[in-house]
Amino acid sequence: MSTESTDVKWTPMSSGQQTTAPRCVNCDNQVTRQFARVFGDNRDVVHACPDCATYREMKTSDFIPEERR
């Protein structure tokens, strides 16, 4: 553990700042990284989320256009 003092002060994010959390391509809803791993494509891109599709559609990926699969 370092005892050096740092001048960097931690400040929480304000509501206007963007996070690196994944977003749904269809409706721009923020989703978790785990959701992106499970329901996203091979690059963890989420093409639909529970707000804009059913879980059956997300599981089968029938709603994703052929050129984007």
C-alpha cells in the first residue's frame, strides 16, 4: 500500500456523462455487460433488449437482419 499523497480527487459521475456500458442498437436502452454477453452477437453488440423485443426473439435472433448476423 502506497503512502504517497495524490492530488487526484474522486468525484462521482454527473447524470449527463456517458458510461461504457453497452446499449441496445434498436432502442438505445442501456444494458448490463452480462446481458450483452448472453443476448448480444459475437461482438457483444445488443440488437434488441427486453424493452423492444421478447426473450424468444432475442434468444433466436430472428429479428436481426441477415447482413448484421
